[in-house]
Amino acid sequence: MIELSLVGLAGAFAGTIVAAFAYPPLVMAIQHGLRLRTPEEAALLRRAVLAFDILVFAGVGYWLGTLIAG
């Protein structure tokens, strides 16, 4: 059975909040660099960046929460 740490979950929540603030500038920078041609490409890019953003920041938040609080 997987045991989740309460402080780790709090860190993951904080990481998700950070991901929400980091998402708009990150998407704009990537879209500007790629110069997408169709709205479908832009929508797919936004979804992929959002998924990656949340996974990474929540994971780092969980790790930092367990590292700091034990």
C-alpha cells in the first residue's frame, strides 16, 4: 500500500498553485518560439504544457514538503 505524507501533499498543493502562476508565461514563450499555424496545434500545446507543468511542480512540491518537514 502506498503511504502519502500529509506535508508532502501540502507541498504538492503549493506546487500546483505555483504551476498555475507559471503556466501563462511558459505557454506564451513556447507559442512565440514555435509560431504555431493552426488553433488545433495551439490547443494541443496548451494542454501538453499544462499537464507537464502540473506534474512537475506538484512532484517537486511533494518532494520538498517531505524533505523539509520529514
